[in-house]
Amino acid sequence: MTNPLSELPVPLLQAPMAGGPSTAALAVAVARAGGLGMLAAGYKTVEAMAQEIREVAVKTDRFGVNLFVPERDPSDPGELEAYARALAPVAAELGVAAPQPGEFSDDHYAAKLDHLATHSVPLVSFTFGLPSPDDVARLRSAGTVVVLNATDEAEVRAALVLDPDAIVVQGTEAGGHRATHGQAKTPLEISTADLVSAVRETTALPLIAAGGVADRETAEDLMERGADAVQVGTLFLTTEEAGTKPAHREALLSGRFGETVVTRVFSGRAARALRNAFTDRLEVEQISGYPQVHHMTAPLRAASAQDPAGLNLWAGTGFAACRETTATDVVEQFRGL
């Protein structure tokens, strides 16, 4: 199997966006336009992941799959119970059952890895931590390119030990969850540009710059600093191929939301979203508690499906550049980098 990163007509990866936005149609459209489409395996069953892979694989071999590494930092039971109590009034207002802390989930990590090791795909990336050396070896034996994520220089050094094929270096501007190695860690406030510059001084490994890539000028600057490609997420949220919730899509396009915040209120992990009533209301109560907080707030978010005030409106700092468009049009902005 050839390395899809070495043959990209456009040096752009579509960010894997779990929870709905990343679809088979989006990955295929990005690939056909010259970039690398990514499927988000997070929050899916093994069979749902496999079905999406089958849908994409019959149309292109320029794609990858992203896995959530199981959380290494345990959540505090007392803090989870306290946060459940803080969410109870919100649940009552929405007419849903009061949240309960629930059990830890590893997102079917082992079973997903087993499937990918026996049904090879061109590329697999990991977020929320690092796979084991054995995990990497199994994927390599299947002919799969392995990409790791890092949000600071220390995480890059840890990733390099595993000798990946590339590293996604994610700066503070990124929308959605930061890829920090462990939920308890406070992400560094380092820009994507500064992180790329610092990491390029320490390794010749291919670097994929992620975070705040909302226009060609930003991408050109990152490439000049040493990035080999860029990863774009937020701009794809409002493309016709994305599975973004209508209220989320409208919020990005409306101009009614003026800023983003880094918050743990929705999932217990640091993530950048449009500031709304939910982020403001729960700000003082938020805790480190992934994935339990994610599952506690899921019914509340479902009940707020038509109301952006109660949704996790993931967005990077460049969200104002979002337009109603197609994936092809987004990729074309970056052709010729």
C-alpha cells in the first residue's frame, strides 16, 4: 500500500470530526479534490466504522481513519457526581432525566484496532494520546501509514519514540477537542505557527499543521515554517457533504456568535467551541471528566438539537471564514501550496 501523504495533489488533510460532521461523502469529496479525507471512528461501533470504510474504499484510496486512544487520566468520582448535580437543573428545564456519572468507556479501542489491523486502510491517526508500540507495529504490518497527534514539544518528543510516518502538530487555535495526551493536562497556549517552527528545529519527520487554518495565507505561512501539509476542520463544517447538525451549521454562518472559548463543559476534555449560553452557565462548574461528562451531557445536547444555545458548537478561531459551499471548493483554496 502506498503512502497517501506522499502523493497528495493538494497538501491538505480534512480533520476527523467525530460526532457527525465527518461523513463518508465528505472524505470522498476531499480525496477526489486532491486532499486526504478522514473518517472519525470516535463514538462509533466497530461495525459502523467498518461500514464507513467500505463506503469510502470503493471510491478512493486517499483516506484515513482516526481513533480515540483510551483516556489515561482517570476521572474523579466525586467531581463527576458534583457535575451531575450541576447539570440536573438544565436537564429538568429540557424535560430529560437527571444525568448520572456513568461508567468509563474506551470507545471500543481494542476491537477497532483489531479490525484495522486485519482490514487494512491507507492511514490511521490517533488522538487523545499515543498508541502502544505493538499497536503501531500491527498497523505497519498491514501496510498502514501511522500518524500521531501532539499539542506541544513534549508530546512531540513522546510521539517520535514510536517512529510515526507523520505528526499532526495542533496549536491552540484548533476547533473541537485538543489532542492533549491525557485529559487532566491544561493545553499550552501555543499558536500553530510557533509550534510548527519549534518542532521543525528538532525533527525532519513530516509535520501536518492543524489549528486556525482558515485561509490560504495562513497555510502558506505554516508551510514556510516547515509544515509539509495542513489539516483543516472548521471550514468543512459548513460544506454540503458534512454531517454537521443544522443548528451548528446555522450558528457558524449566522454571525450571531462572536467568539470561541476553550471549555470542558460538554465533554470533560478541553475543546474549543463557539461561546453560548451552555458554556457560560456551566463555566464555574466544569471539571476534567472524559468520557463520562460527554455521556452525561449527550441527552441534554440531543434535547437542544434545534437550539444552538445548548449545543457543543465546535469551532476554531477562524470560524468567521465559514461559508455555504462544497468540500471541493474548500480544497481548491489551498491548491498550489
